[in-house]
Amino acid sequence: MTAIDVRPTPDAEAVAAAVAAALRTIDANLAEFGDRYPGDTTVRGRYRARDGNVGWTTSFWPGMLWLASSLTGSPRYAEAAAAHVSSFASRIASRTDVDTHDLGFLYTLSCVVPWERVGDPVARAAAVDAADHLVTRVLPAAGIIQAWGDLGDERQRGRTIIDSLMNTPLLFWAGYSDIAQRHVEQLRDHILRPDNTTFHTFYWDPATGAPLRGETEQGDSDESCWARGQAWGIYGFALNHRHTGDPSFRDAARRCADRFLAHLPADGVPYWDLVFGDGSGEERDSSAAAIAVCGLLELGEPRYVEAALRILGSLMDDYVDPSANALLVHGVYDKPKGVGVDEGNLWGDYFYLEALTRVTLPDWNDPW
Ligand code: GLY
């Protein structure tokens, strides 16, 4: 029994109302941002347009438009989403801000989806180019994909992060299955701790491949458990299980899920680090909850689906504000650096809408 077991699960009518509310926000944002990109997070409750297609989160905006297209069948969302392909094609062709593992987030949603949905060959070529570029970040001795920075950057060399589990679907799609499998095995063995919590980041010796140490960047401490990282672990290991059939990846996802669920406060939405509980005065990270809902639904076993629905119901009831231009409020990007604290954010919005889509359309093919 966990704290959320007493919460109700939402009925179909409530889910439909939540979808309608999310679509109203998307319509308003479409009018405001068009083919530009909202910032990573809201600032004092509002997204503002960013300068150009940079950073790791821009694809969540066309990703949401593709979700809106699936939910409604309306061609105007598909057209608006497809209009972003040229920006992502230029970005990878010009190698603009692409020294990152996040190419999976960026090119799965912006380019693999339009290739698969409407057969856009420009989108396919850009996604292949992005995958080819991503594998240049592999450190062969360690068998991991370096997360951040130039490969010669001493501070970042040999380091990868739990979020990278979400970037391997691009590699499976592009035929780099062996690289993806090896990377995930290393995360399973080292970033997931024996007590089923996770490190945010982990270093390997790039020359020998020896595992070195865990270190946080966005969590409370190196030894604590950053809530969003644990949620990336649930969804990421579950997706990698789907791609490989490797039962140890499903086991890793279950371990992340059991720990996450056991540490939730009463309303099912975690504080930004799982070391905090009710009474801590710390902020919630609604985006971690939204990601976890998708991961729990992906795992598919009744106890996880039940928990996912209870958490989703809590987000629908208490983490949506019709006056905001984010779909979901009360997220945290990076508390140690004071960035995006108690704000909406693009990935929280995307995974909240993906969760609503999964529940509304059980036969829907997710992009991962
Ligand atoms: N992938 C970056 C983050 O979750 O903040």
C-alpha cells in the first residue's frame, strides 16, 4: 500500500475534459508562437518565445502538435507540426547546438514522427543524420554515449545521464541497436543503485571503460534521488525493454517504478528530489509525475496502470491552471541552479498530453 492508493482514478468524462482543456491551451499557443519555439519553462507563469531552434526541448512543441493531431484528427495540427521539419533539418545540417545526447528527444518527435505519419523524406534524412551524429558520441571502451559537451571537454568526458535512456529509441529506429543495447546495459549496471534509486549522472573512465562514480547536476546531492531522473528511468528502461525484449531492462524499469511509487506524497506528485516529503516546504515536479505516468502505462501491469491513473488524476485536478499557457503547472527544471522552479515546462506539457493520449486512444502508436 502506498500513499496514492487511496486516490480515485479519473473516469472517461474527466479525461475527455482534461484533453479539451489541454487543446485550448495548445490552440492559444499556436496563435502566439506559430512556427517559433516557447522557452524551456514558463517565467513567472508564462512561456515566452525563444530565439531560434536551440536547446534540448524544442521538439516537444511539434510533439504536442502531433499528439493534438492524433487526438482530434484535425489536419491543422498535423500541418502546424510538419512545418517544423525544415527548422530541425537545418539545425542538424548546420550542426547547431547538437553536441548532446538529447538528439533522441529532438529528432524522434520532430522528424521520425512526420516520416512515419506522412512520409516526409526530408524528415527521414534529418533523423538519420541526427542518429549518425549521436553515435559519434560513443566512447568505445565504456560503451556509453557521452551526455553533454564536446568530447574533449575534461569535465564532461566519460559522463552519461539517466535521461539518455529516452534517446536510444532514435538509435533503434536508425539501426544502431548494438550501440543502444550496450549503453542501456551500462546504465542498468551502474546508474541504477542496489536500493533501486538512481544516480542522475555517472562517469566512466573513457580510456579503460572502468565505472568511476555517480554525481548529480539537478538533484539535491550526489547520493539523493532526483525525482525526474527516477521517472526517466521508469519510462526509459521500459521503452528499451520494448525495443530489445531484454527482460533485465523491464526489471530495471520495475525497480525504478517501485521505488518511485513508494516515495510519493499523498497526492501522487513527487517533490523535485525523492529525499523530500510532505512538510519539507520543497517544490513538486509535476513533469516527473507526467513522465512516470507514461512509463507506468508502458509497463502495463495492472498495479502500475492503476497507479498511473491515480497520478494522472491528481495532475488533472490540481496541476492545471486555465490562466497559464503551460498545460501543466508546478514543475521544476533545475532547483540547485534556480532555473524553472515552480514553473510549467515543455517536457512536462508533452508527457502530460502523451499520458492523456495513451489513456484516450489505447491503440495509439507512441513515437518512441
Ligand atoms: N533531460 C533534462 C532534464 O530532464 O532536465
